[in-house]
Amino acid sequence: MKQAKLLALLMAVMLVCTSATDKKTTTIFIIGDSTAANKDISHGKQERGWGMALQCYFDDNIVVDNHAVNGRSSLSFINEGRWDKVLEKMRPGDYVIIQFGHNDEKPKADRHTDPGSTFDYNLAKFVRETREKGGIPVLMNCVVRRNFFVNAPENDDDEKLRTTTFKDGVKMIEGDSLIDTHGLYRVAPRDVAKRMNVHFVDANQITHDLEQGLGTEASKKLHMWFKPGEEPSVPDGRQDNTHYNVYGAHVVAKLLADALCEEIPLLGKYRVDADITVDRKGRGDYLSLQQALDHVDQSKPCVIQVLGGQWTKPQLPKKSKVQIVLREDAGWK
């Protein structure tokens, strides 16, 4: 009798441990270029990709695994073996967001593809092989560049923008209308999605409406666009109309999260929308909880979500209306 009770107790403990550690999650993989990629956050660097921020807009049932990399095209992503690594990790029911175009349009032979031909072929390859693994592909076209110039400046490599300063920026006069720089590279993903019956999110139209709606000046606030002395991490300033800063990445990630949930309603039940996210890995609005608290009016309702790690519990004023939500096994020291 005692042995039976002991065995039952052990089985109950094992069941609790298993349920606590074997969480059922769905992964959203992202493959793409620098506009979505994870970034170096050392020394206060402010550049972010929208894919880096996407986790902030889904709960812990969704794991965002961002494989987008600076400077990659659909061709170089395959040839460098990066796609094979995603396939190795993919499980049935996982999603793969596929977004290329910025670098496929560049002239270098190791990156260049043609819409209607090699570009479409690579996109179809991603779709087909995702489905073979039981995954769910989602095609997105490329986000816009902030180009209000009547004639787009010549740009053979967006990655060079990181080594420029404010004085190196284009001196052309800007107009009031955002001008497309992608041509058929923004059309091809939609065409492939239609032919192959794939989920499609029009990231190009979404970001076009965002930047056009903000206008010539306000749209600069989305990008790595800083005057000299304005941002400590780029003391000489920068005029980068391609890459997002922290604020811009979150604005775009939130819009794309909404679009994903509209296209795939099942994802909607995992959608979250805190006012502020804190994360030491740079996925959030702030790297430290104290920094976040210093920037909010605690007399007004505010939800701060904290992602992962151990944190010193803050002493909030009695009248504070701030609510702190711990995620990804985050805890107090």
C-alpha cells in the first residue's frame, strides 16, 4: 500500500514537472534582410529591425525566431546555408515570414535576382519547402524606403548607410509624396502568393501609408535619421532612410502584427499590446525597467511587460497606476 502511494506521488510530481517544462509553443520564423534583422545593441546603438520587436506583440505561446540578416537577398540567404538552418528547426504548425527585395534588387552577382524569374523562384522554394516540413508560409513584400525625392538617389548598397554621417546625406530637395524604389520587387511576392495560394501581407502598402501619413518631416522619426549631436550613439548624425530606430521598429512591428492577425485569425488570440516593453536583448522599448519607469507618468494607467531574466523589484508610489507584467519566465530577485 505504501509503495503504491509513493508511486502515485512520484507520478504526480513527474506530471507537474513535465507540464511546467514542456510548454507547447508555436514558432514564427522570420527570414529577410536588415529591415527585419536583429541588431547590435552595444554602446547604446539605436538601430532595430521590425522583426526584432515582433515578440513584444505576441504572448509566450508564440516564439519569434528571427533569422533575418543585414544585407541578405533571397539568393544569398539560400547560398549561405541560412535557409537550411531554419528548415532544421522547423516543426509542423510553425510559421515562416518570408520578406526579401531590398537586396535582391542590388547589382552584385551574389545577391541579385530578377522579379518574374529568379526572385520568384526563390520565394516559391521557401514556400514549397516550408510546406514540406508542415510549416505555414507567409509572404510579405519589402517595406518602403523613406524616399520623398522625385528621383530616387542612386543606392547600390543600403548597408553603406551605416558608415555615413549627416553631412554625407543626399542634398536633393524632397517633395510631399513618397516615391516607390522597389518596382516589381514589391509585386512579385503578391504574384507568388496568388499562384501558390499562400498567406500574403502587403508590408509595402502598410509602410507606405504609414510614412506618407506622417509626411516628410515626421517620417524621419521612424528611421536612423539624426542631426549631429542629436543621438549619442551617432554623434556626427546620419541620414538613413532605410533602417529603423527603436521607435520605428516598434511602430512597424505593431502594424505588421495586426496585419498577420487579420490574415491569419488564429494568431489573434495570442496578440498582446502592452504600453511599454523592457528587454535586455533590445527587443523592447527600453533595456532597463528603471529607464522605462522614468519615462512614464505613473499617475496614468500603463502596462509595462518585462521579457525574461531576473529583475530588481521597483518600489512604486502608492498612487502609481503602473502594472508590471512578467513574461518569458522573468522574475524578481
